[in-house]
Amino acid sequence: MNLSRRTVLLTAAGAATGLVPGLSGTATAAPRGAAATAAARDLQPYASYWYPDSLPSGTPGTGITWRSLKAWRADSDADLAFNAASVPLAARFTPTPANTTARSGQARIQSLVSFGPTSANPSQGSADADYYALTHWAYIDELVFWGGSSGEGLILAPNAPIVDAAHRHGVPVLGNVFLPPVAYGGQLQWTRDLVQKDANGHYPLAAQLVAVAAAYGFDGWFVNAETGGGNTALATGMLGFLRELKSLGAARGQRVTWYDAMTVNGSVSWQGALNNQNKTFFQAADSMFVDFRWSAGSLASSGTTAQQLGRSRYELWAGVDVEASGTAASVNWDAIVPNGKAHVTSIGFYRPEWTRNHLPANRTPGDFHAADDLFWTGASLDPARPDTDAAWRAPAVSVADRSTVTSVPFATSFNTGHGLKWYEDGKVTSGSAWNHLGLQDRLPSRRWVVRTTGSRPAVTFDFADAWRGGSSVLVAGSPDAPTTLDLYATRLPIGPDTVVEVTHRTDAGSPALELAVATAEPGTAGGAPPYTYLPLPVTPGGGWQTSTVRLTGLSGTVRALGVRMTGGGAVRWRLGALAVRDAPVTPAAPAGLRVTDADGGSLRFAWQGAPGPVRHYELYRILPDGTRRFLGGTCQRAFHVGGLAPEQGETAARFELRAVGELFTVSTATTTTHTW
């Protein structure tokens, strides 16, 4: 909807409100589970959602399944194999900041994102490129999988692709516990259900939440209690529940964030501050989202209060609502991240997927990334030269970026996690649009730093062609001086056999190319890495080519990687892949590919994972003429494919599955057939 959901609730309820994910669901997927009918079974797995215990009265809407968290068990969760993330949370480091205004160790960023509806949100991507394919992970410290509604479910587990992409970039992901305002159908019984005790005085749903996060592979919970009508006894129960949730979760590496809504007397009263009304809840959690009604004074006092409690002021996320206005939102940035002074608190972005949602319906992936770059980097589109005077203070102005590129082998094909087609070795193996964030590569953290004394070319993710996946990096313009494009801040050890492989293609112009390698940090914030330039061999004749460069004469650790173009004239140059390796590594093959359930052209597959490191798996259909058609990829060991049909004269469909390694080398295949 065009109008902010918070504004809608203001109109409906006649009172201010806090964080509201949305109206009761209107999903259109076929019924499942308790809502299933005698019609065709829907084998499509969806992200999971629950009520704490008791369910609403009546019947769920089409495509909605009402479930009790208290009754959940991992061993009876039929979709767990599709929903459980598999990429561990990567460690990351902070390189020398790209500019003189970005700080490390001060303000952090939390991002509350609704990637899809509460119900009917596919577990493993879909056949649509129009998706909030978040790529600016380098500035984010915590991602909240936002959603929930009184008519669908209140507790949301993030789907696996989002967690896998976030973890690859070192970002923890929280599920959401949403107890809605009464105006949105909230029932106080659901709050009581959440904080119920067992005979031993423990909180069974706290243990259930920790078990869900552990089984699904994400990092904790955002708790948002906004149902009014409570009392001091209920607040006491909530406090005990939070303490147990944090204690049990900490033992599993999980965290808890509390939202500034319920107060110590059980009422819902958004403070816009850390104060005596909510500080006991903050003390029971790892961090707190401060409601939007903060002021410069209340944030300053909140930071002081946090420190008096022995906590960091940066464990407070000052809410910034960008759902309706995005970069046009009016924000008192100096109250949070003042220029020239220590930051006051951290930042909590509410609904930054505005960068996609505000665009017209015919938006393209390129349109989305242009808007998203503007949001995170600012009008300059270069974090080394941030626009510090703009009304929109982009995160790159204030917050230092981070990187997880710390070990060899490392490779990227600049795949953003969605695309109009799927490419392998520069050839289209599927002409269908798609999204699956779990297939997203580790992407450059600084987009885009271009170092030149002349005309700056445009640098973008482009979806018209790719080497592998769905996108490449396109450099277009007429550079009239040597131009260096920073790509990655790294911590990659150099061995005697270390090489860098660059896959690229020139569409127009013929620049001389060099690999830029730095083995030391810049001397000061905002400085250029002390690059050594190594020629990139180029084969005449155009087309995609891979140039291999030995790091002869260099030793120690690669701290930064980039490319330099020299020569004048108009240039359209594509970067399709980059790899740093010692010896090529090919993954072992998976085994036991099988169809576990089928209904017409809707098939569920499962297999045993390949031993050793695997980046992801790719599933293909082998057509009667021997052609391999890409059906999809996943980091999980289960996958669903819908919409299949027999080819002419085909009695059984043939499928093959391969493991893909960090260098995008592929294993031999395991195969299976399915009789129509």
C-alpha cells in the first residue's frame, strides 16, 4: 500500500502506535496443513510462522495455516529441510574506513525488513526477479525478518536464503515475535500464552523459540509486545520470559532484541527513550529498538542511562522509519550520528525495502539496485567521496564497512541473488527470471569507489549478461585518465602458488587492464590502498575470457583487490568473476538424489550432502535431446520444483544434481528419474 501501515493504524485506532508489520494476510497460495482440502496438494514449502499457543477462533483464510509454537517439534516439521539455513555466521573485520567521516566501533545498524507476506512466503526463492535482494550487508549489524499478523501468525522464522546470504556477509538474522495492538486484532491471551510458566517455574515457549532458531539456523529473536491491556503481573511474566530466552539463547549463540513498547506496569506506552519505564527489559535483552518518537534529548539521556547500567549506548537502535518516504524521510541525523562528534546511539531502519517498494510495478533489478545504492551509499554513489551535506545521511557517511573475505580460496561471480536469466560460463542455461538470496555471492562492500583524476565512469550491477548466476559488474563511460575500481577489502594470505583469476569481457572500447593488489592498509581513513598493478593478459577477439595473474614478488597478505583501466575513449567493460586461489579445488559429489513427494508437476527432491566444503547445489533437468536445463540452486539438501510437465513422448523425466565449490567448480552428478 502507498500509505504507511503505521499511518493506517493511526487512522483506524485514533492513537499513536509503534511497529506494525501489516494487515491480516490475504495470501493466494493453495491451502496447506490444517487448511488443506481434497484438492491437489501444495508441495511448495513456505517460511514458517506460528501463534504462541492458542489459535484464533474461526477458520484461517486461503493459503494460511494456523500453528501453535508450543506444539512444534523439529522431528515432525515436514518443511524443516527446506527452511533450515546451512551457511555459518562468518567472522568479519573492519578495514581502514573508506572516508574520514565513517566510524568503526560506534553506531551500528539494525535493519527491519519484510521480505514477503507472513503466509505463502516461499522457502527457497521463486521464479521472479522482482525481489528485495539486499546487498549492502557491509553496513548492517543485525537483520530482523519482519512480519506477522493476527490473522496468519505472530512468530516468524526467517527463510533459509536470507539467513544464508546474511551469514555469508557476517550478519546475524533474528526472527520476529509480534504481539499486535488491539486495533490490529491483538489479543492479550497471546501475550499470556507467550509468557506462561510450567510446573517447574520455567517458560516453555522461551525454550521453544531457542529450539526453533537452533533448528532453523538463525541467530535469535526480536520481541515486540504491543498488545495493550496488560498489568504489572503480565510485565513481570514478560521480564522473566525475556531473561530465560536470553539465557537459553546465549548458550546457543543466539541474541534477543526488545522493542520499546510494553512498560514495567504492563501497559503499552512507547517511550522513545531508555528510561525507568523500560530499562529492566533492556537489561534482560541484548539490545533495544527505541521507538520513533525519540528526540535529541531523549537519545542523549538514553545513551547515558545505558552506560550507567554498564551497557554500551550502541546497544540502542534509534528507530528511523523509512517505509513510506525512504531517502526523503525527515531525520534528525545529528541526534544519532553527528558529524565531528561521537555517535549517540545506533540506527534502527524500519522497512528499508522501500528502495524496491516505491518503484513502479514495471521495475527491473537494475532500477532496484540504483535506488538501493542511493539509500546506502548516498548521492555521490562513491563511499570514498560521500555527500556529507545531503539531507539524507546515507550509512556510508557515518558507519565503516566490514568484510568477510579472509581465506583462500575466495571467489565471486558478482551474483546478487536474483536475475532475469541464469548463466553458466557466459551461456544461458535457464531463460526464466528468478530470486534466491542463498545463491548470492560475497559482494564488494564499497560500491562503488572509483579512483581517477579524470572523468568517472558509471559502475553498476547489470543483468543483461553474466558469466555465472544472474548479474555482472558493468563499467561504462569515457575515462580520460587511469581509473581504478576498488573491489574487495580482504585478508587473504599469499602463498607460493597463489593466483588471481579475473573473468571479464569488453563490449565496446579496448582499455588496457591491470589487476590492483595491495598488501598493506591505507595510511589514513579515506586514503587509497597502496596498490601494485599487475598486467591482465587479454586475448584479442572479444567474448568472455579469464585472465590469470600470479602474485609474483608479493608476500604477506592481500589487503585490497581492484582493477585499473588505462587508455581513453568510450568503454563498456564487464567483470564477470574474480577468484583468489592456490590450487583448483573440485567438490565431491552429492549422493542419493531422489524424489520424496510428487503431485503432478510439483516435485520435492532430497539428497545426501557431499562430503567436504560445498557452496551450494544445482539441480538440472536432462531433456530428451540431452540438453541440460537449470531448475534451481540451493544451499540446503532439499529442493522443490513446480510447473514441470512431460516433454513430447517422454515417459520419465531425468534429473541430475551437482555440488558447487567455493571456486564455482562443480562435482560429478548424482541422478534420478521420475515416471510421469
